[in-house]
Amino acid sequence: MEQLHKPVLLNECIEGLKIKPDGIYLDGTLGRAGHSLEIAKRLRSGRLVAIDRDLTAIEESEKRLAEFKDRVTLVHGNFRDLKSILDGLSIDKVDGMLFDLGVSSPQLDDKQRGFSYMADAPLDMRMDMGESFSAYEVVNTFDERRIRKILFEYGEERYASRIASSIVRRREQKPIETTLELVEIIKSAMPAAALREKQHPAKRSFQAIRIAVNDELGSISDMLSDAADRLRTGGRLAVISFHSLEDRLVKNAMQAGEKGCTCPKDFPICVCGFIPKLKVITKKPITASEEEIKGNPRARSAKLRIAERI
């Protein structure tokens, strides 16, 4: 039975967005509509635009949001294209945007999607099943240097070199086709002490490969800049990330919108022409309570940052 997706930091997101009944909002990562449902409930004459790369998520969410179809527009697309999506809907400015950068529980629990290192499945990891590029291509066609770079930069995996080398040696015998094959290779490359750590030994590598397959990080900074441009004055931007690399990108992008002046520190006045777009509301990220983590262990690593358009 498919596990019901529990939206993380739900109350904190809704409170942070300061939803107005007549406002226009965008959920850039619809998932199974956990956050979108709560936004839609609070709208009267307002509108919600919800985007997802996963057609299955769109189809399932359409059922869940049926009661509010008069105020919700579902879009199959990528949040990096939010400007063109809003233009296509003749929406100039919005009152709030939410982005949950994690993989939803149904995606993780669907064995055929290949996101989980706990179940055997084809090496896939595509958010958008219409795309042809998958984890299989990363693992079986990228050279050792490129795999090492992905594991180290996207997964912050300290054994990236050993794992990349093991992957390349193994695929010389035959293609690596399933998730548990990859897990076994990763484990075989790690020292015994690393295998005894609390975190699953394949977690960082799977995270890194998923990011590479879906080009998740390359668009975050630009997307947040575009999002800030499309917010009304006083509009809120809320972003949930799930690992330190994502969180740094979100933090840096928000700070750039607030304090992006490029003039040398000893200049008496700004001459670069920077105009602040954002005020960072969360100086430190909001994290899940112990009560939420107990009911939804996947919330443990979630970090929410909020900024306001000025």
C-alpha cells in the first residue's frame, strides 16, 4: 500500500506565507498537494498555481484538489520555468511562492522510480518520466572523474573516489541495472567504520545521482531570483531544502537578494547600482519539531527559509 505523503513543516509554511484570501500564490513543487491543499483552503477569490515535473503527481493532486478546482491551476512543468509559466497564464505578480525541494513519499515508495536505496528497482530516479536521461546513464556511461565529482559535490560523499572507482570496475563486467546492485557496490567501496554509521551508506550517493539526473541544483539560484522578481511588495518566498548543499544555495540566493552589493567594503557609498529585492525573515532555518519527526521521520533533515519582497 502506498504511504500517504505528509507535507513537511506544513504549519510553518502556511504561517510564513501569510496567505491572503484574495491573493495569488504559486506552489512550485506540487508533489501530492499537501501544501497546496492548505493554501487552497485559505483562498476565496484568490488563485493558486501549482507546478510539478511528475505527471503522476499532477493526476493524483487533481483528485485531491477537486473541491477547489475553481481556484487552482495545475501545470505540468519545471519550477525553473516559472516566469514563462506565469506569463502564459497572464499573471504578472504573485503574493507568495513555496518550493519544497525534496522527493515526495510516493516517489520514494514507488519501487519502479528507483529513488530509494532500501528497495530493489531499475536505476531510474527521474522526476519527469517523460525525460530519457536516467540514473542508469549516469552510473553506466559517465567516466570515473565525472562520477567522482558528482558524488563529492552533490552528495558531499567523502569516499567519492573509492565509490566511483568501484562503479567503473563493476560495470566493465556488466551494466549496473538496479538500485540494490548499486547499493552493494557502494558498500563494498567503503571502510567498515563507515558502514557502522547511523546514516545508510548509500544515502549520500543516491542523493548525488538524483540531483545530477534531474539537474536540481543548477536552477535553484536563478529560480529564486526569478521568484523574487515576480513577487509583489510584501509577498513571501518560502523554500524547504533537505540537505546542506541545497540549503546553502537557498541561503546564499536569499542573502544575495537582500545584500547583493558587489562594491568593495571600503567604498563609502554603493556604486554598483544594487537595489535590494528581499528581506530575509528567517536568520536561521526553521526545522521540524520532535513531534513532527516522530510522525514523519523524513522531516528530520528539512530546513525552511523565508524571505519577503521589499
